[in-house]
Amino acid sequence: MAPISTLSGYKDSLNNQQQQSLEELKEKLNSSIWKADLENQADLDSFLLRFLRATCSDKKDARTFRGDHAFDRVTKHLEFRKKHSLDSYFSTGECGLPKIVKQPALWSAYLAVKPNYFWKDDRAKAVVMIERFGMFASTVETTDFETDEWEALSGHLLDRVSEKMLETAKAFSISDSRGYIAICDAKGLGISMLTRVKFVSFINDIAANHYPETIRGIHIVNAPWMFGTAYSAIKPLLDPDTLEKMQIHNGVPENFCEIFDPEKLPKEFGGQHEYQLPHPLRRKK
């Protein structure tokens, strides 16, 4: 993964083609039916640049933006938001983070099925999120929620992380967010996961299709002996850019406490924080 300082396509490193593509995209959206939907978008340029960077075939070098493709992706994202009423379904809570208001029981059920823990990390200068991928992928049932509920709840979680990413970028005077770092605990991954490959791909596609360029790096930790089999099944379903960001570890790397703030990193993952991430549960209906 290229060092942040060498990456182009961000507000502080736009070349002429990229700047022109950004202005043309804003003009096209302002002339569309989506103008009102973007008026309250926090840091509009950073938001649009995520979609523009996602259109690049040259991820590391010139990063030539494709404006028409980005317009299609932005409109599909806005259609996704409107379909699931993401802007009206939640109100604004503390620090500008969305807070579920209409169906708190549904959100609590989702967090029990797919628990997560994320924070602004002062050492990594990024948002870091931990999830128990192994247990989730081996125990979840597609029927735990309706398809529309999976999409809406996943979208809400990614909205919360995106808000935290903007807050973190501002705290460290970074022009715009470079994405969050995911720590995926593969402990508990079983052979049953192979029957859920399509569903895991469906969850991944929500982020890939509607929240592009949100992940900076992925650490798979506690990978069990059968992870290679599961990885072989999932790999064809992941885009090359995501695969390039992935690092796989048999245990928890000893240097995690050097990469991340040990005061916020849970002890289970090499830090000092007492927080224990819950294990995923089947939904009780």
C-alpha cells in the first residue's frame, strides 16, 4: 500500500485532469434531480472524490478520473440512500454522528448479530474498526434480517464510520479521509462459512458499490488453518483493490501496539484497553 503522501486524487494532491473532473461532476450533479440531496452533504468534495478515485484503473500512479462513471456511481449511492430512507431514518447525535431513532430494537439486534468497535486512533491517524468476521461468517443466517434491512443497517454503520473518518481527518489536519483500517478477527471461522459465501459477498458488495474508497487497509488476524480454503472461495468475489489492501496474520501481530494507540486497542488485540468485543449472536425474533 502506497504511503499516504504519494497518493494522488485527494484534495491536496489533485492534478489538472482530476480537478477538472471534480468540477464537471459537481456541475452535472447540480443540474440533476439530485442537487437537493447533496446540499447538506458534509465536505462535498471529499465525498465526490471517493467516487472519482473508485473509477481509476491506475490506482497507484496517475489516477485518471472517469467523470461519467463517477456520476453513475454517485447517483446509485443516492438512490440507495433514498430507497432505505437513510437521511430521515436517523437523526444527528453527538459529534455529528447519526443516531437511530425510529427502530432502536432493530439496530440493537443488528449490533448483537454483527458487533463492532471503532475509534479515532491517534497513532494511526485513522479510524480503526474491529469486527469478529470469523464467528459472524460461520454463524449468521441470511434470514436474521430481511434483505432491505441488511442493506439499510449496513448502510447506517458505514455512514457512522464515514462521519468518524471526516472527524478524524479534521483532527489531524488531513485534507480528506484516506479511509479506515479494518481489523477482522478470523477466530471461529468454520467450514460452515463455505455455505455462506454468497451472503458474505452480498454484505461486501454493499460497501464496494455504495461506499467506495472507505477502507485504507485490512488486517485479518487469528486466521485458522482452514482460512486458506475460505479465502480461495471468497477471493474471486473481491475486487483487486480490496485484495491489495489485505494482510493475513495467523495470530495478532506483536507490533499492533506500535501501529495503533495501545490505550484504545483492546487487550485481546495487543493493546491496553479493557473493552471486550461481544461475540456474534443469532437474532432472536
